[in-house]
Amino acid sequence: MDFQQVIDTDGRIEPRDQMPDAYRQTLVRQIAQHAHSEIIGMQPEGNWITRAPSLRRKAILVAKVQDEAGHGLYLYGAAETLGVDRAELLDLLHAGRQKYSTIFNYPTTSWADVAAIGWLVDGAAIMNQVPLTRCSYGPYARAMTRICKEESFHQRQGFEAMTVLSRGTAAQQQMAQDALDRWWWPALMMFGPPDAASPNSAQSMAWGIKRFGNDELRQRFVDATVPQAEFLGLTVPDPALSWDGEHHRSGEIDWTEFAEVMKGNGPCNRQRLEFRQQAHADGAWVREAAQAYASKHRPVA
Amino acid sequence: MLWEVFVRSRRGLSHTHVGSLHADDAHLALRNARDVYTRRQEGTSIWVVPAAQIVASSPDEKDAFFDPAGDKPYRHPTFYDVPEGLTHL
Ligand SMILES: [Fe+2]
Ligand SMILES: [Fe+2]
């Protein structure tokens, strides 16, 4: 079967199959960007590990952040099956030549932000990622299956922490509301620009990389999340939000903010990238030591 | 170097390929595999194999390679008619 036949019959493309160059490049770009998002995403939450309000919350947060590192690894592994090298992809990230999700360029200024990230950011990620388990590229689809299994705990722990805050003192409720106010719109932007302004979407759909448009997934997220906010007794920061009998319709998204954060002008773009570069540089001696040890103990052929 | 990781999820089952990882030696590969692929008790045993050591059939010769089995339906029990009413066949 040739490439198009596999795609037409909803089959899976595997690493050594023939595939159009543009398909390969699109996947490398998307999987790399996804992997970068997982590991950059460790920073805003990692920021709260030492200040988690209880040992229970701390253990949960450590486990979640560790999962995100694992997600990065699964995805770099999937990208490598397309003939690129992980070190190369990290270099591109560090040089600012490959992107990661704009959501991680916002700061986590209170503990409630950790709760809001689990609930909203991981919630939106799940909405995006579940269809990717049926992506036409086998290794990416399999990595997503593993990731999705782990993500549901991320969302639940966030919602649970949010519930505790919203049932707490007036100050805690205020913290929860403030976090929702700041994370709601950036979370909606995670689904990407409207389909009409997303030129590559149609090709990705035709290739079976993407299964649903950005607007549809965003709508599903709004429909799923608004009742959860109501349960928490919190107000979604969107005065135009309305119910049309079938869906919760949100107001206009400020796409200029999205474009600015994408360009590098979000509140934390510089900080996130510098931290990553520093972490990579700080780890150099470990990589060198492992290499030296291995070559010393390599059996002589 | 790149390693392919195989995990036996529980006793009685075969090791199954779960993914790959980078490590400089086998010992580190095993440790990393434990951390990356068995954080939720997904396994009771791990194999790591240098990816470069795996010899794979080529997708280009897929047809020629697997064709010989294609015209031998008589290798399957469903090829045979079992007379109505008979059991243990
Ligand atoms: Fe993740
Ligand atoms: Fe997550």
C-alpha cells in the first residue's frame, strides 16, 4: 500500500514507510513543539513544589511534574523515529527557533495557579490530545495514548485542589477566582487560532494528523468547563458568555495577546527560555560523566 | 545511544515494546526505563536493547517478504467445513 492508500483507509504510517517530505516535516515540527511544551511546562508548576501547602499536595505535584518530563521523553522519542536527533531539537528550542505552547509563558503567582493549571491547562491539553491518539503517524499516536492515560490524574488533582480553595475561607475563594480570571483566556488560546486563520489545519486534517478543527475542540472545552466553574461557585471572566440552548458560547478572544506571546512578548517568555538553557548547561557534566563511564566500561570488541 | 524498551506487564505475559530512550550504557538505560515507563507499576520486568542491534525487515520488500503466506488459507481452521451437529472438531 502506498502512502495515500494508507491515509485513505485510515491506516497508520510507520517509521520506515514511504511518506511525503511535507508530511514528515509537519510531524517533526508538531511533535517537537509538543515535546518542548511538556518540558517547558514543568517550570510554572515546579515553581510551587517547595511551597505546596501540604505534604500530600507536594507529593502529587512532584508526581505530576515528573509525568510531564516523561511526556517530553515519549514525544522526543516519537520525533526521532522520523530521522531527527533529540539533541538537535533541543538546540533549536534553546536557539528560539522552535516553539512551545504559549500557555507556559504566563506566571504562577499563587498556589491557586497550580490548581487552575491542572484543571484548565491539563483539561484543555486532554481535549486536544485525545484525538491525537488516532493520529495517522503510529509512533505519535502511541505516545499520545500513554500520555492521555496519565493526563487524567493531572486534571483531577487540579480540580480537587480548586474545589478545596473554593470551599475555603473568603481569601481562598478569592485566590481561586483570581486564578480562573488569569488562566481562562490563555487556556482558550491553547487550541490555536480560529480555523479560518489557521492555514495549515486543512492539510493536517487531510493527512489524518489532526482530526478536529481548533474551533470545535475549543467549543468542547468551553462546554465541558463552564459547568465545572459553576460547581465551584466561580465566575468565568467572560461577560459575553451565553447559553444558546445547545452550547456555552464564549465572547471574542483577544488574538493580539496570543500573537504577542507567540512572538516572545508574553510575561515569562524570556525567563522560561533562559531557565531551560541554564538547566541544559548545568546538566552538561552529568552527560559527560555518563559518557566517560560508559566508554571506560565498554567491553572491548 | 538509543535503546528500545520492552516491558513485561505481569508474570505470564510476554515483554512488549513500549518505546525508546537515550542512555550511555545498559545499566543507565535500565534505570531510565524504570523511571520513564514504569512509574505506575506497568511492569515486573524490563528489557533494553540497543536500537542499532535490531535487524528489521524492510517495508519496501513487504509484499515479496510476506506474500508466500497469502495464498495458503488452508493453514487456518476456518478453511474447513465442519459437518453440522458434530463437536470436538
Ligand atoms: Fe503532559
Ligand atoms: Fe499534564
